[in-house]
Amino acid sequence: MGYDAYGAVVEWEPLLALTREPHWAHVWLWDDAEEPMAPFLSVDDMPGTKGHWNSLWYYGDCLRPRLSPETRALTDTVLGTLTTGYVFTEEWEPERRDDLAADAGPHAQSPPEDWRHLLNYTLRPASVRELLDAAHLLPWDLLTRLGEECDAIPQEQRDPPQGAVLWFHDFRYFTFSHITLLEQAAAGGHGVVTTGGW
């Protein structure tokens, strides 16, 4: 079984209202006709396979240790959100953004079963714009140079976990797929939900 990852553009206020409905626990991204289920406006496949999905490891273990604290203030905000997976370092672990849970508040019903452990991040429209502005400031020339240095290290010295994204060009591709999702949402003033799992 492979790893499936999805990114959805969503009407935020109707989604918040849906969290208070009794059938919220049974909501998924598509309806029976395999069309996006309202209030989801579009659902796209995101990068990720069973052996190739942990892009957070590449950032946290390969790129982040080589960045200055000043640069990390930006990259942690963006790349700590727009990645999937986990890190092994005890020094840093990102806080996943879940604006939907924060905005839904105490009156929300239990989340859909498939979301409880598979949700990557949810962003309200204002957060989409904020994160997109930050993403456009990422120092890609620097990240590319550091990624090339990391890629030159033999695999046995890097000790990647199962499912890790191993190469910078793949990491960049993963990241830009999420930035593209933000751009689609920001163009219409919408929010974003991303989820994935086996």
C-alpha cells in the first residue's frame, strides 16, 4: 500500500460551520461521484509514495543544521509547515499548524476518523496569505547550495529513516507543490487543508 497525500482548497467559514454538525465525523474530501465535497473547492494529489514521503527529515536533518539562526527564523516558519514526516533531532521539532481546530473552538464535533492522525496542516485564509508571503522570501540559492553539499555525503553517513526524501531536487519539488497550493487558495481568498496517510 502506498502513501497518499492530498491538498484541498476550501471555503473556510462553511468548513468551520461543518465542524459543528453531527455528520462532521464522516466528512471526507470527495463525494460519491468523486467530486470535491462542499465546501472543498478542489483536491489535488500531493507528492509522496510509501518509500518517499518524509520531506521534513530532509529539512530538519540535512538543511537546517547548516543555516544561521537568522535564516532559520524564516525557514522554520515555512518549511516546518509545508513538509510531511518527522525529524530525529531533539533540538527542534515543528509545531503543526491546525487553524481549523483553533477556529472551530470547543463546540466542534470530533474530527473525521481519517483526519485524526493523518492531517498535515490546515490554514485559514489569512494564514495562507501570511505563509505564502514568507515562502516567497525563501533563500533558494542558499538552500540549493546546502542541499548539494548534503547530497554529496554518502548515504551510510546520513542514516536516513525509511521513507525519507533523500535528494534536494525532490525536496524542492515537494515544497513547491505546497507553495502552488497556497497560491491557488490565496487567489480566491480561501483556506487550505492537507492530509495524507497509508
